[in-house]
Amino acid sequence: MASQLELSSRAALCRLLAQREPDSKIYWLAEAENWLRLSREPIDLQRSGRQDDPLEQFLTRIDSSPA
């Protein structure tokens, strides 16, 4: 189960992405609102690595990028 802290952190990361990627700002702000909404209600969310989750895609790109 994901903690409220993890969900809030995902919302914060999406807000940062909105600042860094102006072409996708609206998309990332919508994602941030979604994670914030989820952080306010108890849910059972496990990190599944789903290919359609934009945050998972972003985290995969970060993990695979050269240092």
C-alpha cells in the first residue's frame, strides 16, 4: 500500500515536471492533481511498473540515463 507521503511526493514531482517541461505543463499539472486527490483518500496502490503510467515511464528513463 502506498503511503500518503509517496502519493504527495509524486504530486510534487509532477509539479516540478510541469515547470521543467513547458510543452507538457497542463498534462503534468493534471497528473499532480490526480496524485494529490489520491493522497487524500486511503487506497491500495503498489508500484506496478505499468507501461501506461507516465510517472513510471519517467522514473524508468531516469534509472536508465547515464550518470
